Amino acid sequence: MNYVDFTLVRLADESLRAALFDQDALEQLTVAAYDAEAMALGPPYTAIFDQLTAGISIPRRATVETAWDLSTGGERREGRMTLFGLGSDPAVRVDALWRGALIARAVSPAARIVRVIAGWSNAGGVDAEIIRDLGALPTDPAALEAERRARLLARLRGGFQQPGALTDAAFDGWLRQLGAVSVGELIARYADQLATGAVQLQFSEPANDPPSPRRLPLSAAILVRDLPLDIAQLLADSKLVRDQLDDLGVKPTPDPDAIGRHPVLVIWMIPDVMFDDKDWPGGDGAPSESEARKLRRQTAGRWLAREGIGLVTTPVNT
């Protein structure tokens, strides 16, 4: 039995299919479908197969734009048609459609706000403060602006737990947002009319709760392919399959609290010996060939995840 048939038979068997997906594969599927970092997702992972339909095909399609008019003249007409099944290879073979979920462990990053300190400052009274300290406003425009700037900055920074966070560049950006090119212009335009708040928030330590299981809905088309692999063609086929599955409405009901990347995945299920090929990046400097294979697979998985493709490798049947 060849690799594709061997793998497909195990996908169809409820007692055998889960063994095709190791932890590396399930992690890469999770990363392809969801923002695992933002959601604090981690191992161990589990695959849930609510429904698996084997042996379907997706027809290739093309959009044709036409224009015509009557031979006797008259109004010109235009149209657009979608044609299916064109070419010598009219369909993309999809070996299985998986509808179900991934189970990952999630760590809650939640913390409570335990302290709030708010401080308010404005540009009013800056000139009076200068007169009080210096006896009069500087007559030199540059010196006057420097005094005004220094004192207003000091007021604003006084409300910060980390005063250095309000840099000169950030202060200049704030002036620009208000439509002012200098502190003098800010005082002339707003004076006591504008108040700027600085708020300090103190959070509690995150809860030290153990990771809890989280169900992540998943719909995926599985493409089982043997060597030699035409990567460029498989990428094109994957995009066609995903676009049509989106149109057919097979994407799962979204979790409102999840951060999704791709509502429908395409899964490549390919022989693990694919990554013995040293032309795949990621394996340089590995201490052994088995480690190099693993690193090449992980590098390829990260790249494919950005394209909405999950990578699964399985041993070649012998």
C-alpha cells in the first residue's frame, strides 16, 4: 500500500487517526488557526474529531468576464461567469474534511487593579510661577520658551511613577497633537482650558492557577501527499481549497473570546523524510540529523502557518 492510501485508511479509522497527529503537529495547527501567543496557549494538545469526511474533491474554478452587443448595434452588455472544472486536472483532491476542535492548555494572564493614582496638570499659572521665581518673564523669546517648557514638563512628569517615560520626543508629539508648536503657543491658546491627566495603575500578581483545557473550534481540509512534492502547486491548490471552503460556509462557529488567524485551515500531511532534504532551512548547526529534521520541520511549520496551512508529518509505511 502506498503512503497516501496507508495514511488515508488510518485517517478513516476512529481508533487510529489520532496517532497521526503528534504534539508538534497539533501545536503547529493551533498556531495556524489561532494567535497562540496572545491567548497564552500551550501543550499538551489534543485533537477532537466531531466529523471527518473522507474522499472529496474541490473543482478548479475560473472567472471569465465577457462583453457583447447585437450585430445591429445597440447597447453594449457585460457579464461575469464562474466556470468550474476547467483544464486537464479539473479538481483538487481533498483526502478528508475535518470538523471538530483542538484542545490546548491556557494560562490565564488576568490580574486585578489594586491601586489607582490620578494627577492633573495644565499650562495655566506657568508664567505666574516664572515671575514669582525670577521676578519677571525673560525678555529673550528662546529663554522664555525654555523656562515655560521646563516647568510644564516638570508638572506633567510629577504625575508619573516613572517620570523618564515622558521624553522630550513624546512631549513634542503631544504638542503637535494639540496643534501647538511651542509651550508659549499652548499657553496662549488653552491656558486653564486644557487639563492633562497622568494615571498610575498597580496590578496584582497574576493568579498562580494551573493551565486549564480550552476548546478551539477547527475546520480543516486535509491533503495527503507523497514524494516527490510540488510545493508551488500544492500552495496554489491550498489557496483554492481554502477560498472555496470559506464560500461553502464550513468554517466553525467562532469563539468570541478567541483570537483567530484563519477560520479554515488546509493541512498538509506528508512523509517525515521530506525534511531529510538539507535544502529546507532551519537545520544548520543541529547536533544530529534527527534534530536537524525536527528543526527544519518547525521552521517550515511556522512559515506555512502564516499562510493558513497546518503541517503534519508522519512516518513512511514500510
